[in-house]
Amino acid sequence: MLKISNIKLPIGHDSHALLHAIIKELKVNKEQIQQYQILKRSLDARKKDQLHFVYQVVVTCQDERKILQNKRLKNIEPYQETTPISLNIGDKPMQHRPVIVGSGPAGLMAGIILAEYGYRPIILERGKDVDRRAKDIDEFWQTGKLNPESNIQFGEGGAGTFSDGKLTTRIRDTRIDHVYDYLIKAGAPEEISYINKPHIGTDILRNVVKSLRDMVLNAGGEIRFEHKVVDIELENQKVVGVHVHASDKHETTYIETNHVILAIGHSARDTFHMLNEKNVAMDPKSLAIGVRIEHPQTMVNQSQYGEYYDHKDLGAAEYQLVRKKDESLDRTVYSFCMCPGGIVVAAASEDGGVVTNGMSYHARDLQNANSALVVNIDPEDYGFQPGKSPLLGLEYLRKWERQAYEVGGRNFFAPAQLVRDFLEGQPTTDLSQSSVIPSYKPGVTPADLRECLPEFVIDALKQAIRDFGKRMPGFDFGDAILTGIETRTSSPLRIHRKESGESINTAGLYPTGEGAGYAGGIISAAVDGLKIAESMIQSYSNQSFQ
Ligand code: FAD
């Protein structure tokens, strides 16, 4: 098989164009091509008047060796297929079934592979299954009535289930292909394996999550919803079991286990407190805080695609902007988790705190584009020094979420301000005249964001919005809406672990995924879950507890 890179084709090319381009690249006849498959497709939008797609393909054809020897052919190399996961099972005895805490991407992936290798894992998830969870979220958005155990952060599929379903990652790991394979088997469109910036949207993702659940169950694993791990039993700092509260039955039970994969995400603040009380080694991390910014999607399309802004082959345009700190700006500001054609969502998981995030459907065809716009914060900024609690960052975020709740009107309405007013330092008193209609539900309260964000964050955001406006026309549009506040871009702490994935001071505990500070996003969390499960499989035998 041969890999051909850098095949450029114009926007709107027909279905035969790629095959013709392959034939031209390889200088062969059509009959010599046995099959081809797209490995990657990206859009080159650097020159707005010359937008084009760039393909990387794998081709099976006659005379491959001869083609490779032809020094005049560029961008062609032999192709190595990804090999399926194949692990040697370890021989240390495992007395009890492993327990996985959390059914987000990290927990589900760890669960699937452990189940496939015969370890019969038990996944404990504090939230509800995806259908019942969706009803609770809908009720919260309609009425402002939050269920602290079933919301955007907690429940089957984890934090990303009600998201844009962006499947991009900056990590490099061969497991990424395995994760894509599992997602495709679970019903995700095949294009996620080759599109440069794949996304599937919350509508598809919810069904994918159900199929992933079936994979765990069909392979012999178990998932218990509405089962929250409230305590970990340790003997000489070694895990011997977990205490689990089943909220549907109002009872707490005990499960004996010596292996706990902790895939709890970044919002399980009560669980972080419990782990800290158990002296599990952890440290605070840098975090980020800011707002969601909403623009008309057409404006973003025009700035990114130029004259092609409404071309049928181009989806809703994205952007990614960073303003690094320098002499004139003492903090880095960046856009994060941009959701084209989507909505700003109420993503709270605690009573009395407003949290925003973004979500979209597969079609990405709603009126507004939104993105987080956040400012970096280091542990020293929130008063951390050696010897102080590792939970300081978490408390800092909670303080500002509560402040936003007060400013919003104590009913989960989010404080919102026009970009025009924000830049001029004026409170917004009326949003009804704005051409951009805020999408956040249950609703927004016109406000002054200075009341619910630190002053240095406000100053950094102002400067960044002005700078981004120079780079991306319209970014500083006066009618654009800022909705506050965004606080859950990453975990506020890292739970330290060894190379094997085990906690550095608590034997049998395997901190995993975003909450433990080893991932940021759906794909990297899933990869981390796979990695930890693989490490466990390679060390321990699944025979001893059967
Ligand atoms: P999580 O997905 O957070 O899962 C943790 C799970 O553990 C939760 O289901 C929780 O209920 C459960 N849990 C916690 N404590 C306990 C306990 N004590 N007992 C039992 N269960 C417990 N990332 C992307 O890559 N692309 C996106 O488009 C994207 N959009 C997002 C949009 C939104 C609205 C949100 C909130 C996040 C988004 N993210 C996105 C981030 C992404 O969802 C996370 O990075 C990812 O889900 C982290 O995976 P995880 O498995 O580590 O943790």
C-alpha cells in the first residue's frame, strides 16, 4: 500500500476528481488502481481567494515497488496499517474485579478494553443513563431547576455528551486511531477518521455513547448508573474497596476491589475533597477563566472563507485565536472549544453557581457561533504556595461561579454584556436591540461582567478582543454577546501517578482522564483511559477472581 500526501483539489470538486488526481500523482493507468481510501482531508483557507482541500490517501495498486523506486514521484511513501490492540496479559493476581469510577470517554474506553480482555469491570456512574439525563438537562434549561447529580457534567458519556462533539486533539498517540475505530463501530460517521477537524455533534454522540455502553455490557462488563463513589477504603494507603451511594435506592453499599480507575472528570469537586482527605497525592494546576462570546455564524464564515462563505461544501467555519502574553499583556488569552452553528449552554453542576459551555448538533446550522474566551491563571494567582491546600484552584473557580449566580439574578440566568459595552467599560442594561440573540437558557441578565470576573481577567479580555478584531474582521463586533462565566476548561488539579498509571502514593488507584489532569478533551481522555487499562491488563491476570 502507498500513502500519497498533499493532493490539492479545488472546493466543489466532483466525485471523480480524487481518483484522477491519484492516477496523475502515481503516473499509472486507472486499471492499475485496485482501491483507495482517504486518510486525511483538510481545508487550506490561508488564501481566501484560493480555498482548496488537501488530501492524504492510501492506495493499493499494481507495481507499488516500481512506483516507490521512481525518484521523480513526490509525496509518495509506503503505508503501514494500524495494528489492532494486542496485549499480553500480566501474571500478578487480581483478587477482585476492577472498578471504574465515571463513564466519560476515559472510563468508557477503559471499560471496553478491560471487558474485552475478560476483566469484567464494574463502571460506577453517579449520573443517569443518557436518555434520562437528557430530560434532566432539558428541564434545567427550561426552568432553572438543577439536578446536581444529573446535568451537563455528570451522567452517561461524561462531560462531552452534550457538546459540539469535536474530536480533535493535540496529543500524538497511536491509540487515537483505536478510539476512532471504536467510535465508528459505535455509529459515528466514518469521516471522523480522515477529516482534519472531525466533529459529530451532540445528536450523534448521544447514540454513540449508548452503543459504547453496549460494547461494555456485551463483553461482560457492568455499568451502574446513579451510583456515586462517596469514599475509598484504604489499608496502609492501599485500595481495598469503595463505598457507593445508590441515589435511586437511597442506600450506600460497599464493593471490595483492589483496582480503581478514577475517571471522574474535572467537575467532581466533592470527590476531589474526599481524595484529598485520604491523602491521595495531588497538586493544583494552572487554570483558565473567562466568558463565552457569540457572533453571527455568517460573519465568522465570511471572515474565514471570504467569497466562498456560503459554499455548500464548506461547513460552518471555525476559528482558533491565541493572544500570547508579552510586554503589553501579562496573561495569555485564547479561544477554546469553539462551537460553530451552536448554542451556549448552562453547564452548572452545583447549586448556586453559574457555568457556561458550548454545544452544537451535527449539522452546525444554528444562527450563532460561540466560543470560550479565557485567560490563563497560575496557582500563584489564586494564592497557592507549597503547604497550602491543593484544592485552592477549585475553590477559586467556585467563588467566581457563585458571584456570576448572584449577578445573574440567583436563578441560573447568566450575566451577559454586549462587546460594545464591555470594551467601553459600561454595564449593559438592555440586550433586546442587539442583532445577536443570546442562545443561553434558561436566560441571560444584562450585566456588567466586572462584577463576576477578576479585574485582571477583564483587562486581558478587553485587549484580546481588540487584537482579535484586527486579525479576524468582526470579532470585536459591538453587538456580539459575552455570556459569563466559563470556568471548566480543564481540571484545577493533577493527581500524581507513576508510569504504570497508579497513584504515586495510593496503591491500586489509577487516576485517569481530564479530572486527574492527564487529558483535555474527548479524544485525549479516551486515549488516556485506554492507556491505563492497557497498563493494568499487562500487569495483572484476570484469572484469579473468576
Ligand atoms: P468526564 O467526561 O467528565 O466524565 C467523568 C464522569 O465521572 C462523569 O460522567 C461523572 O458523572 C462521573 N463521576 C464523577 N465523580 C464520580 C463519582 N464520585 N462516582 C461516580 N461517578 C462519578 N471536548 C472535546 O474534545 N470536544 C468538544 O466538543 C467538547 N465540548 C464540550 C462541551 C461541554 C458542554 C463540556 C462540558 C465539555 C466539552 N468537552 C469537549 C470536554 C470533554 O467533554 C472532556 O474533556 C471529557 O469528557 C473528559 O473525559 P473524562 O472521561 O476524563 O471525564
